[in-house]
Amino acid sequence: MVTISFASDAERNRLLEGDPGTRVAGTSGGESYTVVKANGGGYVAVNRMCPHLGRIEFSGERGSSNGEWIKCSLHTQTWSLKTGEGVDQYDRALPIEGSIKVLQVLECDGEFSISTD
Ligand code: FES
């Protein structure tokens, strides 16, 4: 397991106390992630940046999530937080291929880590 670091305790607490879909940027093992509070409990981590063009942060204002999916508002691609597969895209004029990697996150006493199993 590799510990996830956040910019501040306030960001960590926002993730702990937030509703499903709460997104916070974190780093672990030299990689940048967006950690998401999953619907139904638990947390997952995905890449910090949307894989399409690589300029939009999932954890920022142009990202959104309900805890089951995560969405980039630029071209409105949505990915499943269970499978990583693309599940919907409103802007069908710009088809986006591919999936995102979804990593399981363990939380214990307010400490977050990514499972390497
Ligand atoms: S930049 Fe995110 S869907 Fe295009």
C-alpha cells in the first residue's frame, strides 16, 4: 500500500466529510490522482487529469462526480468509477475512445492509501 498525500488537512477532511462524488487532488508514489468518495462507501483514485487532451483536472471546477461516475465538462465524457469504461458522452461530435484506470483506496483513521494488490 502506498500512502496518499493531500495539499492540506482541510482537503483531507473535505474528502472524509463530503458527500459521495467529493473529489480531492492527491499524490502517491510520485503520481498525481483525483481521489473520489464512492457512492455506497469507500474511495477510489483515478488520474488527476482527464485523459483526453490531458488539460482538465478531474478534481477541479471542470470535473464532476456522483460517486458512480466521473465526468470532464470540456467534452462531457463520463467514465464509470467501477470499471473505468466510458459510459456516456453528450458531445457526440467528438468521440473519445478509451478508459481510465480506477484504483481502490483504503482509508483508516483518516489516512488514505492506494492498494497495490
Ligand atoms: S478534455 Fe476531457 S473530455 Fe475532452
